[in-house]
Amino acid sequence: MNAVSAELRKLGGLPLVVYTATGTIAIGALLAAALAGNAPPGTDAATAALRAVPYLQAGMIVIGVVPISQEYTGRQIGTTLTAMPRRMAVVLGKTVAAAAVLLTTSALAVAAALGAAATALPWDQAAAHLGGAMIHLTLIGLLAHAVALVLRQLMASLIAVLLLVFALPPLLSPLGEHARWLPERAGAQLYAPDDSILTPTTGALVLIAWIVVMGVIGSVLFARRDA
């Protein structure tokens, strides 16, 4: 708990995290309002809000990467490990703190998107997928966090996750059956289920499997590498 509290305080003091979280929430509202204003007849507010979710992934990726990568900016990792020599405690503390910030940001961003869309459109049953959207965004941020454990550096981690989430799905979409196992495509079943094989539950499990594999690799490397 001391590690989690320390990491939460650290994240709260990082301008990049604060600005990204605030910007993600604001962009969610602006995008949803724009999508609602140009929605075809019969579209409901929740559907318009959900259409903004893919764009919000970028902010979650940045928030997920920062807790690890900022430690290697100016070699702050040495100070962190001096204060807390148990490396697995450091990883756990950072991961729990990142998850808390990611979940809070995703909840506020989706709520802001829904609120903005609701000013122009009525509600409907699509609201049932809003919780799935929040979970998806949080898991995408945790995937970025796990990748950062492996790559350590901010730009390398951002590029790797942005390619994985935004570039690979459309590039591999002609493969059909194989593309569904990509983390973004699988996780999207939580809020926009359209796959003949993956359900929201199995899609989430695929995304979680990506996070676990990358997280285990990253944790082992973090424990064995020199600071």
C-alpha cells in the first residue's frame, strides 16, 4: 500500500499525466458532441458516445506508458529503487496506481462523451455497452503499461503500442480470422460486439492475455536488468 500511495502521488505530480487525463476527458466530450450533431436519424446518445471510444485510446496509452518510462528520464529509477529495493513491489505499486488513474480517466471520459451526446440525442439500450467501453479503455492503458515495462523508454513504448492498437488492425483486417486476436480488435467486443467467434467476455480475456504476457516479460526484465 505504501508503494501504491507513493506512485499515486508521483503520478498526480506529473504534468503529462494530468494534462493527458484532462485532455482525454475533454476530447471525449467534444468528439461525442460532434458525432451526435452529425449522426443519422435514429442514432441514440450512447451510440454516438461509443463511436468516440477508439479515439480516446491514444490518451489511455500515454497515461499507461508514463509511470514506467518517466523513471528512465534522467535516471530517476535509481532513486526509486534506493527508496524501495524490492523491485516486484515497485512493479506492483506502479501497476495498481496506473490502473486506478486509467479507470478513473476512462470513466470520466465516457461519462463526458455520453453527457455531450445526450444534449442532442435521446437515450437507448446501447447504454449497456458504456461499462464495457470503460473497461476496454482501462485495459488498453494497462497494455501500454506492460509494454513500457519491456521497452522502458517513452517514445519506443508509445510507438510500439500505437502501432499495435491503431496501425496493425486495419493492415491485418484482410486476414479476417487472425486479425480478431489483436488486442484492440478483441477488446472492442466489450463495447461494439460484432465478431462471430469472440464475445465480450472472450474478447476481454484475449486482451487480458496480451497484458499478462507482456507484463510477465516486463516484470522479469525489470527484476533482472541493471537500474
